Amino acid sequence: MVLRTLLNRLLISLIVLVGVSMLIFGIARVIPGDPARIALGPNATTEQISKLRAEMHLDESLPSQYFHFLIDLSRGDLGTSLYTNRPVTLDIAEFLPATLELVFLAGIIMVSVGLPLGMLAARYRDSWPDSLIRVFALLTVSAPSFVWAVILMLLFAFYLPIFPIAGRISDIYEIERVTGFLTIDTLLAGNYAAFGDALRHLVLPAVALSLSGIGQAARLTRSNMVETYEKPYIEMAQAYGFFPSRIARSYAFKPSLIPSLTIIGLDFAAMLGNAFLVEAVFAWPGLSRYGVAVILRKDLNAIMGTVLIISITFLIVNIIVDLLIGYLNPRVRYSTRGSA
Amino acid sequence: MSALLDIKDLKLGFNTLAGYVDVLKGINVSIKPGEKVALVGESGSGKSVTARIILGLLQEHRDALVSGDVQFNGQNINTLSPKDRASLRGKDISMIFQDPTSSLNPVFTIKKQFLEVLSRGDEKLSRKSRVDRATQLLGTVSITDPKRVLNSYPFQLSGGMNQRVMIAMALANHPKLLLADEPGTALDVSVQAQTLSLMRDLVTQNNTAVLFISHNLGVVREFADRIYVIYKGNIVEDGPTHCIFNNAQHPYTRALLAAVPRITGTGLPDVPEVSDEFLAPYVGHMQVS
């Protein structure tokens, strides 16, 4: 059953990916400006430019260019970046782990802080904890994450130097690169001091990135739970004297989590894009920064690679959320149709 | 015999955005141990809130104002601490709701919910013995495959099945008083009749007192020893079931009796929405005990 759902989802995801790649392929080539000229600079001769254009199949028709792209892709080749002069796959392998590390931690913070806050607000609805949480949630949602990045940096790295101000790790540590995830690599190297240092570098950017998600998750959980509290089965639990905290944590929370989960999953995936400004503030060498840099330089291969990898992450998160909902919602789990 | 539940001059009002709303205007209800009593009235007459007050749920509602005496087993529920009130629920007092399927939590199995109810009765009971007890209790409500039912979710069972589960849960901890708020109104008539007669047999066996809340006098006739008729927050008539049916004095009770649809095909009975007659003074029938 689960396998069928999974296969179904993977197939749909593949179709979405093809669609996204075509769309971005087209859009990237419609943006004004000659990528070859931008790459070679103002002093390049016409011959040099036409040579590069031929190399990149830029003179051919759009479908033919896309065809070349697909053939290269099937060999695992995303082409060379005109910005870094390296294979795009290498660039992604270098920058993606930094972003994923940041986004994962932010996602964990979002869920582990946002959901309990929402639960608490619904449990103590219309009393002071609720008001406090609602104000907090509204505050975090209403300012973009880069504003929080700057505020957090000023407060906790500049005025109160508790956390490092920028970067992924202090220069004194030489860590052998295995996975690209510094928190994992430092542990693999057995260097716990470096691990602590990498973690400390992660805290501020991750918190800044997660804040609006926390507010969103808290508001969503609260409103869904307030609705659930009106349901007859909650009255039944109260009538049978179940403990209020137990009702909140289990009987009211679980039915409310299911509708929230889809949105939280989308929020999580959206962090990949939002990460750019936070990465910019904290000089975080991640993929989002890379993505913006290559778009500005009209580096076609790098744009395609970055967008594809972000789409894939998005789709994977979606599949995970679908599976989670299936796990949490018995109605989906026991539905005979197979696809949820 | 002294009363198990004795409600004296119970008043209830709500503070709403539109001002204060009077819901109960001083009602008196008394139930002896093991007695089956019905509270009958139309929607909005205040019957369901009465059940919530007996459970002590409305007293904790911030906009509700409750006054009067609700003596249960020698304690005044209105003045008990929230903790003491909660300790009565699910143990000494339990409740059956209108729609069994939506009264059971959709994302948990029957087993989980049943075991939770059982642990309200005895916290020290092991999981194994609670499962055994739940299985045995489901047997008493004529469920032939208790194992399957326990491992099911409410949406996998029929409404009648869920109602049986609810009845078994409600009586699991041998409550002294069972509140039945329009039980099974959401079910179809034949299933409702089956589950009601099942419930009647079980409460008689267990000697559980019942407050049966309904808008339907016909359903109540088979079930109750005594009937209270409530209209707009006032008890207008009460007495033994046969007195109410054979010798109703209050105009509202008569209108209610006339409102029971009959199979003879005389069309829908005609009951005026409001009538000055309905505000006639209270009629109490003599208790023959």
C-alpha cells in the first residue's frame, strides 16, 4: 500500500520535474542579455563570443537546446558554470550541504517550537498565555527572515557576543570534507570542539530562518486545535474526565496536526528559497546565495542545476509529508484506493 | 430513599456579546439511585446544558453563570473544586452522546479510547487486564467480535456498532448516574431502538440511575420511570411516565404529546411555536411510591 503510494508520488514528481525544467529552461533564455558576452566580459572579440555560443548550442532552436541539455543530464552532466568555471555538479555538491544543514535545523526548530506554542495557545485559549503567543506569532510572521537575521546578529553576536557573527566554522579548524555537512564531518573526524563551533555558527542563521515558520506553525496549530476543541469527541473526553493536558497533547492535537502538516511541509520547503537573504546576512556559503549570483550573471547551466536541485528537494519534502499524513491519518491509511 | 441527584433551583445564564441570556430559570430535578428519569423538551429548552452542569463542565466555562444546588451523592457539584469535579467524571457519572461516531476520536482506535476510560476507573489496572475487561464489556453489548472492534477506528464501524461501544464505555466503571443526551438520535430508528433496549437492560442490571434527555416523548415512554417536561428553562410538568401519558395537564405537555407523528397519515402535527398557554404554571403529579 505504502509502496504503491510512494511509486505513484514518484511518478507524479518526475512529471513535475520535467515541467519545471522546461519552464526554467525557457525563462532563462528569454531574459535579455547574451550569456556568452556576459561571461567573456566587455573585451571579448566577436569570434570568441560566437565560438562560445556554438559550444553552448546557443544558436540552435530552443527544443534542440533542451534536447542537448537532456542528453547531458542523462550522463549526470549539468554543464560548466560560466561564473565559477567549474562543473555545475561540483558547485552544487559544495554549496548544497551548507544550505541543507541550515534549512534542516531551521525546520526542526520550527516544528519543535511552533507546534507546542500553538498547542499551548489553544489549550489556554483567550487567557494570557494565548495572547502572548499570538502576539509573538504575529510578530514573527510579519517581519521577513532577513530582518530577524540582522536583529539577531546585532543582539547576540555584536552587543552580546554569545554566537559567532558569520560563516560556517572558525578558521582554526581544518576539517576533512566527507559529506559537506560540517556538523557531520566534524563528528566523523572526532573533533568535538569543531562540532560545537560549527553548531554555534548554525544557531543564529537557523533561528532567523525559522522564526516566521514558527509563527506560522503556531498560528495554524492554534486555529486548527481551537476548531477541534469544539468537536463532540473532545467533549466526550472531557465528560469522561480525561486530564486536560492529556486531551490537549493527544486527543485534540493529533486530529489538528493532520491539516497543519501540509502547510508546514510547504513552509519547510519554502525555506530553501528564503534562505538566500539569511545566507547573505551571515555570509553563509550556501546554494541560495549561489543561485542568486548565477541568475544575475545569466549563467544558464548553473541556473538550471540550482533550480532542479531545489525542485527535487521540494518534491522530496512533499512526498515525506504525504507519507507522514498517511501514517497519522487512519482514514488515509485504510483507504482502499491506494493513492492518498 | 434519599436522592442520588437532587437539583434545587438551578439557574444558568450566559454572558454573550449581545448581553445576558437566561437559559435555566430555577429548575428542580431529583433522581433516586437506580431510577430512570427523562428530561423532555424542544431544542433550546435547556435540557442539554443541564447535563453539562451535572458533569461540572459548564461551571468551568468563563461566560456561564450557574447558581443553585446540584447535590450528587451528598456533594454539591456547584461548589466542588474543578479537580474534585473532574474526579467524578467518567467514574461516578458518565455520559452517552447524540452521535456515537463523531463522539469517538477519529484518529485513535477504539482500544486506545476504551483503555483510557477504564484507567479512569482504576489507574493501577495493568494494560493486559484492561484489554481483557474491554473485550468482556464489548461482549455485554452483544458485540460478537470484540477483538476486531477494539482494533478498529470509529469510521470503520457502523453507527450502531459505535453506539454499542459508547454504551459499554459509559457503563465500564459502574457509574452511579448515566447521562444520556439524546442517545442515538443520529442513528436510524431501528438501530436506535435496538441500542436503547440494550442500554435499558444494562442499566437495570447494574442498577445505574439514568437521566435520559430527549425531545421525543415516544422514545422516552419505553424507557423512563418518571418524566420531567422542560420548556424555555422551566420545568412545566413532572410525574410518573403513565401519568404524563394518560393525564397530561400542562398545555405544553399536551402539545408535545400531540406532536408525536403517527403512522396513520394525518400529516405533520401542528404545534404552535410559541403560545401563551405554554407559560402556564408548573404541574406536579403525585408520586406514588
